[in-house]
Amino acid sequence: MALKIGIDVGGTFTDFVLTRDGAQPAIFKTLSTPGDPSIAVVNGLANIAAAMSPPLSLEAFVPTIDTIVHGTTVTTNATLTGAGAKCALLTTEGVRDALEMRRGIREEQYNNRYVNVKPLVPRYLRAGIEGRLDRNGEETKALDLDQVRQAVALFKQEGVQAVSICFMNSFANPAHEQAAAELVRREMPDAYLSVSTDVLPSIRFYERISTTALNSYVGPKLNHYLDQLVGRLKAIGFNGLLLIMQSNGGVISPQLAREKAALTLLSGPAGGPGAGLFYVRVHGQNKCITTDMGGTSFEASVAVDSPMIKNDGEIARRKIALPMLDIHTIGAGGGSIGWLDEGGLLRMGPQSAGADPGPACYMKGGKLPATTDANVVLGYLDPDFFAGGTMKLDVAAARAAIDEHIARPMGLTIEEAAAGMYRVACNNMAQGVREVTIKRGFDPREFPFISAGGAGPIHSCLICSELEIPLQIVPRESSVLCAFGMLMSELKHDFVRTFVARLGAIDWNKLGLIIDDMSRDGARQLAAERIPEARRRFEVKFDCRYIKQYHEVSFLVPRELIDRGDTALIARAFHAEHNRLYGYSLEQENTPVEIINVRVQAIGLTDKPHYEEETWAGADAAASVKGRRKVYIPESNSFREVPIYNGHSMRFGNRVAGPAMIEQETTAIFVSASYDCIVDVYGSFALYQKGRDDLVSTCLKREAEATI
């Protein structure tokens, strides 16, 4: 396999993973450049070129790259910060306020001061157009194109950058939207255009109009960034394949990302869950909790056989109804700032020092205490070995910031304040894990815990102790897990059509034709991306609910069940999924089930990095000990001198008894007093509760075989 690079642009660092056959993955990091993230991409590629053996110039190295898979937070950040495009909306007369009214449900019912979220399109730029379709797509009133022209004239006069079109019941017949879109393209050729039947042709008006508006809001921003990225890559000689990560865990071409920018919303951490499954399978597991703690945020997700998918979500309190990985994000990262609330209680985040100025210890002008500052004071980070020694940390600055803002106001020592910051941050992250496990019907104690991100493995033992999780795995590529996962992602395209019918009264021929039509659309997309037929796969899902129920449950349906119209087995699969999600089903009551939407995902299989297994090296890790230092031990609430191991020299079978520290250039791993550690066959660090050798039986089996 040729050279492939995964790139994950984060709020503080931009991560790079380089893979090719015959070599272990190589990890690189560079500080992000929020003003223009493509600058950090080029800077990172230059660092990789200089680290090659022999060193290469950027211009000599880049043409050797076959594929770049790129994850970006550009659209997410534009939405969170309100920095999207100036937008307008064409919709059906009488419902132009749907974007602002939403579903009429107040998110905090008992908070009378809770203010409604500001709509992405101001009211004067939301135009109601005469024309109406009924729920079956039959025209009851012709579309008034003169009103469309008048609205477009206003949009041009107001300097609108993006236009959304979303008419009532257009999912059943796109004719009105297509006619309006043709006029907009002709009159405003430079405007970014989003048409709901292209973005989300399914039932539920608010979800459709919100998703379409979001697509327009972030589209120009993403287009600008992709222009910068593609231009910079072309200027340095890149001629390979560029793929963009999307929120469903798959990758797409830059052109499709431009057309459907909303597909990249919340896609930043989407590579993580797939990578997590890769690392637990060597331990005989098919499920895991994957977490990623970066400089600004902490993400948590669950995977069982494959990453969990949901068909709707929210970003900045706005609905987005596109398939995406079920990832919960909170503001808890290495840059999360410690502060005291009005009651004098210690809080951590969600405010972040980010990359600039960063935590106080970065010596870049930051004066507020962050999680990283606490970790330095507690001994978890070596100030002379941060980022492999390329970035020195100022312990005195960290102590001063904690003293001024936390310790003295609370009447604590600096060490006590730092320990409090550490515990509060870990508690916040444990609560984030509960959101994707206990609240989704999963018991976290039954899942291996994947700890990722440069700061994640420092906190994972306390998080797992809080949740009673006995096994955690820290991959060697922990600090760049999402970038590594991107290289393992498939090309994916999602399609949805509304099809309302009771399971007992389905027109199977009509349903089959709809599925075939979506499958052909998917095949065309994959063919354009040069995926041969032998490497294409199609999965069908139904969105079903009990009669009169509000929400649907989405579940996989094998095509053979549809072809033979096996209503009983399809209903049984629905009941089982409903029971898993909500703890009950109405199967015994014979409650009727109806289908609302049918979905098809077209998947193009890609080449994956080949990971070499290590040979057994024995249990003794003494040769990797590089020193000792005092670190904070949560179990005893005290400092203790512990051994420090060089993680890069540890090999398959090496064992470490906690408490201890394992250091790599981009990751520090704290093995607390409650856990021990063994290196597995992929070089990952498996941390398990003391006395629970059964949790790493696959490693111990290799040990037994090696001694025979």
C-alpha cells in the first residue's frame, strides 16, 4: 500500500498519522492555526518531510503521498461561534417562522429566563412563497415564481451569500423546489444554494428546514477552507487523493463535501470509534467505549460491532437530521480553564485556553489555570519532556496561576487546588461517558475503555474507577486516534426516502423500487470515486415506530427480508431494538408498527493500513525505566515517588504494576494504584484492575505459549 496520511485538525493541535506497508504508523503533531487551519496542515507535512530518513524537502516529499484523509472542525466551529454566512430562505407561505418557532418546545421547561436560540436566517430574509403540495406530492396551488423573483431581488440587494429552499411536503415531490432553485441559480450564480430535497428528502418539516439552513450557513465557510487547503496542497505538489471525513464515520470527496457541507458538521471526532474497535478486537472484544480528550473538548462514544449511529442531533441548539455517529462532546480538555462560580465552587471549563494563548505553563501569555497546569503541578507531565521535549513547560507559571485563581480564594495549598481541578475534570468526563452508556441502555462496566487524546490517559484511571470499568486500553497512537481512525474509514453515502405504511400493509414492490433507486444513486457516487463493483456494499435501514408514537427507531434490515416480505422477522427486529433503547416493547400487546422512512447507505471499501503484530518480549519492563518522580495518587490523596517508563521502548508482554507513569513523546499514561498494565500484541497499553488477569487473557495466553 502506498503512503497514506490521516490529518485531524483540533482546537489546540493538528494531528498527523503516516502509514505504509512494512512500517509502523508514525505520529506527528503541530500547533493548530485557527485563523487558517490549512497553514497547520502544510506546517505538519513539512515536519514529516524533515523527519524522513533521509530528510526530504517539502516539495520532494509531498508528491510521494498517495492519499490524505482529512477531518476538519471548520463547519462545527463556524456554527458554534456564529461565524457562518449571511443566509436567506425561500419557503412556503405561512410557515416562514418555523425556523424560529422550531417545535414549540422549550428546552428548559422551568427556566423562565431561557432565551430562544437565534435563528440562522433573520426574519426579513425568510420569504414565504405561494404554492402548495399535499402530503402525497399533488399540487394544490401552483408555485408563484414572480414572488421568488421578488425575494431574490431582495437577497441580492442585501448581499446574501447563501440561499436555502425548503417547501412543505416537497419530500413527496421536488418539482416546486427544483423550479425555485433553477431561478436562484440563474439570478444568483455566486450564492451557495441548498435545496432540502437534495440535502434531506424526508418527512418532518422543522428537521428538514433546520438541516437545510445549517447546510447553507456553513457551506461558504467550508468552500473557502477547501479552496485554501486544495490550493496549498497543489502549490506544494500534491497530486494524490484527498478525502474529507464526514459525521457518519465515512469519507467523501471534497466536491461532495462542498455541495453538502452539513455532512461535515460534528465530524471532527468521527474517526475515533472505528479505531477503538480495531484495538479491542485483539482482546477478543467486539465492543468498546471510545474517548478522546484533546486540548479543548472531550468526546465519548459507544461501538458494538460497529460505531453507533443516530439520525438526528443538535449543534448549538439547532437540529440537524443527518446520519451521524452518536458522539457526546463536552468542554473538558487540557486547555479547560479552572474557575470559581458565584457560590465559590470549583468548576472546570467549558471555557478553554486553546492553542493561543494556551495554559499558563505554555509560556505564551496565558494567565488562567487550565487542566494542563494542574497536571504539571501533580507530576503527571514532565515539563522537560512535553511533546518529546520540543516544548518546555513553565511549572512556576502553572503554580502561580493556580495559586492566584483557585488556591488562595479557596484557602487551599497549590497542590490541593491542583488535585481538586484534576478530580473535577475527571468527574466531568465520567459524566460524559454516562451520557453515551447508561442513558443509551448500556452498562459501562461491560465495555473496554479506549483512552485517547494527548491528555486522556492521564485521567482515564480515575474516570474508570468512578464508572467501575475494569479494563482500559491506551493505543500507542492514542494522541492521534481520530487521525488513525480516518485511515480505516470507508467511503459512505447516505440516502433517505419517506415511505409511510403499516408493516402489515406494505406495498413491497413499491418499497423495493425506492430502495433500488437509492442504491443506484449510491452506485453512481461510488463509481465516480473509482470504487469497483466488487468493493461496493449497500445497507438498508427502516425508521419504524408504534402507532401514535412520536419518535422512530432505526434498525438494520437485511435485503432478503424485504425481497420476501418477511413482516414477522422485521417486526421482531424492531421490538428488540426498541426494548434495548427504552427498556420495553409492545410485542406482546400486538401493537401495530408503522414504517416512516427507509434508508440506504452505499459503502465503498477502501485499503486499510496493515498493522504488524509484535513478537513476545517477556514480562520484565525494567530496561524501560528511565527514572522516578513524585506524582499525585488519587486513591491515597497523597504524593508518592513512582517509576517512570519509556513507553517507546516497551514491547509486547511487558508488565507494569501501578502506580507508575509511562511516557511517550505525545502521550503520558498514569497507571494508578488500582490498576496494572501489560503491553498487547499491537503495542497498546492494556490497563486492568489489580487481580483481574482474566481481562488480559489473550496476552497471557501468548506468554504461556512462549514459555513452552
